[in-house]
Amino acid sequence: MDLLKRFAQGELGLGRTEAFSDGVFAIVVTLLVLELKVPALHDRSSTGELGRQLVDLLPKFLSWLISFIIVCKFWLNHHHLLTFARHATYGMIWLNSIFLMGQSFIPFPTALMGEYPMNMLAVSLFGAVMAVNTLLFIALQSYILRNLLKPEMFGAVVPHLARKSFVGVISYLLGVAATFFDVRIAFVLYALTPLFFVTPPQPRTVNS
């Protein structure tokens, strides 16, 4: 219990938390693109060979694109979420760090899915990692809204936000399930899922 009380302590500024988070996000999107390597050609002047090599790289391009959009979606919603917090506690810092740890792992399943796009395990691992990342974001979001919400932001919180956030978790897990039938369905679900939260949810305004 003493440990839990210690996590609730601290009135730290948000500036360094935001800067550290932005740095991690920047590194993650940089690591994603490093998997797109220029193909090696036997005949450097052959346009046909280069064309075939580029076609072979399409799964990697698609994996990179999906992950880039997902990471940007996480960054935008994370940036929006921190505007609700009065300050940071030790508990929030650690939840945020665990969330960023999940983000830093994204390049691995992205590379795996791009390298083995027809492998059920590789494609399902991608969805599982994204579902876990979404759960970590929900945990951080719930902590901030329950414990650190600015008084003036009460009216800006979307009702049942945590419940609505599980749409992403369910969609990614449906992608995992789809790999048992056709991995191409999983790719489609992974590409569509971030569109649900491409901008942070906004409360409905009631016209008087």
C-alpha cells in the first residue's frame, strides 16, 4: 500500500514528459523506415530486375505505411491526452513509460510482417502488439482522467471514452483472428483500424 501511495505522489511538470515522449515517437517512426532498403541488383542497368525487386518490396512498404499511420495516431491522441492533466505523478510517469516501451517495440512486428506477409504467425503478432499498445494507452488515459484531470476540462471529456477506446483493441484482435482464414483480411483490418481515431474523440455539443 505504501508503494501505491508513493506512485500517487509528485507534482511534476509535464514539459519533460512531453519532450521525452515526442523523442521516443520520433525514433520509432525513424526505425520503421530503416527496413526499406534499396534492393541489390545483379545487373545494375536492368529496369526489369529493379521492377521485380520493387514489387517484392510492396509488403514491406505496406507494413511501413500501416505502422507509420498507427504510430502517428498514437502520437496525436497522446498529445491530446496530456492536455487534460494538471501535472504528472510518479504513477503517470511510469504508465507513460510503459506505454512508450510498447511503442518502441512496434518496428519489430512491422519488419516481421513485411518480411513474411503470408505467414500467419508474423501477421497475427503485428495485431497482437497493436492491441497491447492500445490497452497501454487506455490504461494511461484512464489514470489521467480519474486522477489528474484539470477542473476546467471536465466538460471536454467524451462520455464512456474508455469503452469507446476498446474499438481499436477489438479491431486488432479481429485482424489476428482473420489470419486463420486469410492474412489479406488482416492487412485490411490493420489499415482501417487507425481511421477510427485519426483525430482525438470530441464531445458532442448540444444546441440550445
